[in-house]
Amino acid sequence: MILGYIGQISFLIKNTVIRNSLVKYYKNNLTGMDEKEFPVEDVKNKINDILSEPEIRFCGLIDSSGQLVAGDFGNDVIPFENDERRRQMFQELAYRVSNRKGFDANLGRVKYSSSRREKVVMMSFPIGTHIVLVIAEPNVNIDRLGWKILNKLGRQWSEYDGI
């Protein structure tokens, strides 16, 4: 009986070590960078490129705590929310994206997530511990815009063939 428990404990320890190794491998290799090497300046240029699209209202880089690292509104855009409400929205987004990672092992990584609201379409593109948030006009084709943004962000966001 005791040997059975020891075998189960040994199995669990091995699985935990393997899982932790896979998580570390994922963070360092599949995202193409580790936490310390996140290319903020490169992402800022990509944000500006995304903002050049006429249907984009806002594009920003958000860290894991929900802080806006870089980003802005498009030309002539009047925000629907004030600064405090935007901070709350960023923090909630970071929380939701973090929670979704629990399903990555079985379902695969999230390439992007979107929601269509009456006044805007909101799309999030996670990578590592950061998120690119895009807010667009409500009449956009979500899939077409999602693929366009994935192309602009580059291969670390999308490992689909042909992108």
C-alpha cells in the first residue's frame, strides 16, 4: 500500500517537473523572447502601424498588471471612457488573459480574442506577459481585422503557416 502511494507521489513530482520545464520552454522559446527582452520599442512601431488603419480607434501595449506601456488613440478619436475607467478596463483585460492561459495546454494558445459591442470592437493579442489591445469601429469584419493585425505584429504572435 505504501509503495503505491510512493509511486503516485513520484509520478506527480515528475509531472510537475515536466510541466514546469514546458512552461519555461514555452515562455523562452515559443514566444521568441524572455521577460527581460520584451521588444517594447519594436511593438511601439507596430502599434503606430496598426493605428494607421482607418477603422482603429485605439491600440496599446498592456503589461501583466494592466498598466498601459505604450499606445494611443487614432487621429480625431474621442474616447468613450475616461482615464480611470480605461485603467480599470486594462486591469480587467490583463486578469482575463492571464486566466485563459490555464487552457493553453489542451486547447492551444490564444492568438487573439475579440468582443463586438454596440459602439466598438475590442480585440486582445496576448504574448508572454503582455497584451496588445485594439479597439476598432463596430462595423469591422473581426476575422479580417484579426488576421491583418497578426500580420502587422509578426511571427511571435502568430505561428500559422503562411503568415
